[in-house]
Amino acid sequence: MRVVADPSPPLLAALFTLCQHLHQAGSFTIRVELVRALLAGFGDAILPSFATLVATAIRSDKAALQVLFDLHFLKAVVVPAWAGTPAETAAVEQLRQLSAMLSSKVRVDRLEATIFTAC
């Protein structure tokens, strides 16, 4: 099995669209707090979709590995937007639970699991 190296195209497309809208609105004039709030809102909107995906649609090891990579990518990109808020703890816990659900549903190679948990 090939190790996943990139976030899934739909996730990247959603983030790219968010960046495009920020740029069109004049991203250089928007306060950092507003950008963080927008990114936190993106996380609030997308985490339930991942929860549904993990609970119902993962049937192969390859798909599970891709979703696991996406979850770690989201943790790196979105969680800092919640830094210092109660939502940060909740988001990290939800991401941890989704990763655990994935690990229990499919067999992930030990090396792959080590690589992903190190991220």
C-alpha cells in the first residue's frame, strides 16, 4: 500500500476556496482575529462531515489512511485558530476520537500508524 502524501483534493479545494474569498475581500486589510474566526468556523463546519464519513463510509484501508491523513492535516491547519479557547480542547478531542474510530474500523499497518501519529 502506498503511504498517503497529500490531503484529499476536496479538502484542499475547500481550503483554497476559503483563501480565494479572503483574497477577494482584501485579505491584507482583514484583522488576524477575523481570519482566525473564519478558520475556526470552517473547522466547526467540516468536523461533523468527517465524523459522518468515518462512521458510515470508510470501507477500505486506503480510504481510511487518506481520511486519517486529512484529520492530521486539519489538526495542523485548523486547531491553531482555536488556540487558547475551550473550542481548542473540544476540537483536539474530536479529532482524537475520529482517529481512534478509524483505527478500530480498519487495519492500518504499524509503520503507517507510526508515521501518522508522529505528524
